[in-house]
Amino acid sequence: MHHLAAALHTLGVHLSDTATRRARERGSVTIEQVLWAVAVIAIVGIVVLAVKTYVTTEAAKIT
């Protein structure tokens, strides 16, 4: 009987630890996605600025 109680207790602790670990890691994935989104937006902004500057410079040469 003690073996059954010990096995159930161990299983409960394991399941609780697994649930807690998943809850902690869920936030880190969200933060990582936000950081990647910010990086992509910054890169796109730099590219747009470079293209706009190039086009404006070339248009000034035409007139």
C-alpha cells in the first residue's frame, strides 16, 4: 500500500512540475516573438528609408 501511495505522490509532483515549467516557458516564447517582430520592423524601416532616399536623389537629378 505504501508503494502505491509513493508512486501516486511522485506522479503528482512530476505532473505539477511539468505544468509549472510550461507556464514559465510560455512567456519567454512570447517575448522572443515580440523581439523578432521589432527587429523585422526596424529592418523594413531602414530599407524603406534607403529606397526613399535613393529615389529622391535620382528624381532630383532628372529635373
